[in-house]
Amino acid sequence: MLETAPGVDAFDPGAVLVVASSVVAGNRAAALPRFSVTAKSPLTNGIGEARAEGPWAVALADLGLLAIVVTGRSDHPAVLVIEGADRATQPEARFEPGARLEPGARLEPADAVWGLDTTETADALEAAHPAGHVLAI
């Protein structure tokens, strides 16, 4: 969030969305696989954060990532897919539409899930990517 300029609107391409896990999230034990989603809140114009627990945090750790940082704005609805990236030396991945994506990552059209609620979106993406984990925001 330090990279977000003061006064930037929550929907501005310069606003940052961060999905971060803890260093113990890769351990498969109760209360350890936690992650947070942090961004500028359009409601309060402050920093908004949500925390959750589950297999998604473990999947992030399995990729060797502690965080995913997304900036910019796509010209169309998109799904960020990250597969088998080797991140032994880089604990964070950054994604910006129009920029070169990190190895193992790609943007896919999200037209098929646009307008669905989060449960329907997660179900559709899990069907399309059966070996993966879905985080629908």
C-alpha cells in the first residue's frame, strides 16, 4: 500500500490490490493457512482489508509466493491464472495489464463469469481449472 499515491481513487489504475499470505501458510494445520486481500476502499477512501483462511493460502505458498500485487486496469474483464511458477528467489509477483506477465501467469477473458455472483464465479472457474484454486473478488 506504500506504492499507492496519497489521494488516489480506489478505481484508479494506480491503486494497488494486494493478496498476501503469511510465512506459515504453507503448513497444513488449523488456523495457519490464512491470507489477506488489501486495497483502497471505495466506500471510505481508506485502506480496506479482508482476511480469510483456507486452501487458497496453501496454494499461494505452494507456488513459493507470499504476495500477489496487481496494478493497472484491464480493457476487458479478465481472470489472472498463475500456474507452477518457480518463485524460490522472488517472494512476490506483480501483475499490470499491458505489461509483461511473470512466468507461469496469464490473463484469460472473463466474459463467461462477468456478472455472476462470487459463488457462481468460483464454481465456473473451478470447472475450467479443475487442478487449481479460485479466489473470486
